Amino acid sequence: MKRLTYRSAGVDIAAGDAVAEYAKRLARARRDPQVVAGVGGFGALYRVPMTGKRPPLLVSGTDSVGTKLKLAFRLGVHDTVGIDCVAMCANDVACQGAQPLFFLDYIGIAKLTVPVGKALLRGVEAGCADAGCSLIGGETAELPGLYRTGEYDLVGFCVGAVEEAEAIDGSTARPGDVVIGVGSSGLHSNGYSLVNRLLLDRPGLPLRRTVPELGCSLAEELLRPTRIYVRTIRKLMRTVRIRALGHITGGALPVKAPRQLPRGLGMRIETGTWPVLPIFSLIERLGRIERREMFRTFNMGLGLTVVVRKADAEAALQCLLDAGERAQVVGNVVTGKRFTLAE
């Protein structure tokens, strides 16, 4: 009988070591002066930046890319989902008013290959660069038998810091405040369970052929990374006092837009006040999906909502436009019902 080894059981330690060394190089590129000890030990050390008399609040977030990964598996494109992973975490942290400080990734994979591992980490590093945070560590676990061959999971963990006086928690929001919608880059990383059923399981649907109404292929559109709003939020915080923020992810606008508002307050959002991206119209048509269901599942073209005083709306809009964002007033804060979609 042939001798059994860890490698023959499906775990390639040499590949893991190669990817780990690559991760160290990328992490060094994303290291800031507060990193005391990064990748290489059992835990990374980070010095909390003391910019005031009181220590800042730490804000943490964790999330995964989700079933968008199935598209990456199918197309063999692995260098964009790392950006999604960072975005899902860093945007959440930034919505509390915090600057993301550092990020860690977790890759659970059936069979690690060096090209796939490096591609995933390149995406993570690119996302960290956009979010302005350090890539401080991570873990890659080769788990044959748990994942199917060719599949993996990608999870992120992010920690940020904010001075207590600058924290955004929605507590100052009032009826009559303006809700500004900031454009998404596309689907971001939500609704893909429905998208996979509708598009990926559709026999003969050409993913790599250009779709005229999209101006690109379905593959390009569906793999487009989640927009990272950290720099935009930081710039906006220096311009006006933000009363509440909403990162539009799972549950979409009805759940995430009013999430920070105090009890007794809600949002009235007016459809037609922003351009709905073509991909959403395509999904709605192909799946014959009800309009309300679309708004419960997808961001519909808004990746971020910003609540400001009515008197600050013009300055906030100009700041967002100067930052390269698509932005417009989409509604108001109201008393009563948590979320109303006015069509």
C-alpha cells in the first residue's frame, strides 16, 4: 500500500508556504507606522493612534464576499473578489465615522494553488490600498472534503478608529433631514443567490459576450468590485456634519438605509430621483421580478445613503460630486414608519 501523506490527502504545505510568503510581501506594502508586528507571528500588533486627550473608539467589522464567489469559480477570475471582501468590511467601519486601520483575510479552500492564492491576495491588497488601511495578517486553510474542488470562501475582518466626538451613530438625525444617495458601481456583493439562479444556471447564456445595454459582458458587469467609500466619507466628514450613514448591502435600502436612525424615525425614499443602472433593469426583465422584490434584494444603484441637515445638503452634494461620486437627494427623514418607498 502506498504511504499516505498530507499532500496525498489533499493538503499542499509547500503551496501554503509560497502563498504565505507572498502575503507577507503584500502586507509590507500596506504597513503603516502603527504596525508594531505584522504577518509572521501568531497575532499582529497594532498601536492605537492617540490623537487626542482620550483614546479613540475602536470600530470592528467582518463580512464575506458571499455567493458572488460562484461567478469567480466559473470564470476563473480571482483577482477582483478580494476588493469586494475589503469593501464589505471597510465601508461598514467607515459608516461609524471611523478610519479603517487594519484588515485581515481568511481563505478557506478545497485545494490551494499558488496562482489562485496570489490572485485573491492581490485583490485584498488593492482593496486595502483604496480603503487606506494596513493589511496586517490573515489565514489560509486548505480543507479538502469541506469545500468542493475549485471552490473557496473569502472572509474579511477590519478594525478602525474614531474620536468619540466624531462618531456617526444616527442619534442626531431629525425629521426633515435630507437623504442623499451615492451611486454604486453595480451589484456590489449582494443578491447573487438570485443572480446565480437567474443567470448562471441559465443554459447557453453567454457570459463573455458584450451585452449592448450594459456596454460590457455579463462577466465584467457581475464581477465588477464593490465601490469603497472610505475616502469619500472622510472627505465629507471634513465638510459637513453627517447625521447618519447607510452602507447598502444585504436587505438593501429598506433595511440598511434607516439602520442608524433612532426609534420613531424612518426614511421616505423617492424612486426616480436617481438613475437605476442597466444591470438591474436587465435582471428585473429576465426574471420577471416584482419591483418591490428588486428593492428588497439589490442596491438598485445606490451603495451609500447619507443623512444631513437640509441646510447642509448643497455643500454635501458638491463635496460628493467633487470626490467623483454620483450623488443626488433621494428622500427625507420622517416620523413614523421605518422605511417608505414612494413610486
